[in-house]
Amino acid sequence: AGSRATIDRLLESPAHASTRELEMAAQLLRGRRVMWFDPSPANNELGRRLLTEAVRDVEEKVPSPAHEMLVEATTLADAVGRLDADPPLDLVISHWGHGQAPDGGANGAALLRAAAVRRAEGKGTPPIVIFGGADFEAENRRRALGLGALGFTSEWPVLMSLIERTLGQSPEPR
């Protein structure tokens, strides 16, 4: 999901913090907890950098209490285990993947299926947004939405819009 060069360009751009999508997403991320699920530590680091730097830009204007905004998971078992986090997660951003982990199970489809089982058992699950590659995006989007994802994108600006739309409908953090 996204290349290092793409993220570096976004972070180095003088306009990155002033774009409506990034700024609105950052404002809504303040005080929230998000899980970033990807088997690639490099992708996790890129997501952490973009989101935390965006929130930091907003925090300089209006500080809020410190918290661990972004938690990371690199395996399906870890991601499913974190769905019971305390304090609870407000959003999950998951890569799509196709059995990229050695166990073949670290992908967004598997996480969405696990979330559906949890909901059927009466357990709450945070909204899940898929941030995947552009290859076969239309087909993968249909599959992800059919499995319960709130959105699927391969583009950072669209991810920021999905964060804004999803968290904008959630109650304000305490």
C-alpha cells in the first residue's frame, strides 16, 4: 500500500498539512485509537509517520492529552487480539494482501471474516477500512465491501477522506 517515495513526497510537500483531507482526518484522529494492520513493518512505519505527523501539525494549534493513537499489528492473530483493546479501537486500517505472511493468513479478507464472526457472537468491532494495492482494485473493493469493510482504496488522499467519513460519524473521544 503506497510506496516510500509517495509518502515521503506527501510528508515533504509544504501543502501536505494544509490539504482539506489530511487536516480533517488529523483533527478527527485526535484522541482516537487506530490499529494499522499490515505484515510489512515498512508499510506500518509509513502509515505511522503520515498519521502521527498530520496529528502533530494539528496538535501544535490545539493540544490534547497524550495517548497512543496508532497501534500496529503484523499478524492476523495479533490484529484479532487487538480488537478487544482497552481502551477500544476507533478504527482499523488494514492492508488487503493475498496471503503475504508466512502463515498465509495476514490479509484484510481474513480480518474482515474474523470481525464478522465477532459481530455474530455479539462482540463489538471497530470500523475497518482497507488500504490496498491498485492491482485489481475494483474487484478487491467489491470483495472487501461484501465482507464488511467501510471502504477500500489504494490512494492516500482517499484514505484520508475515508478516515474523515468514518470518524466523523463516531462519537467524540472522551
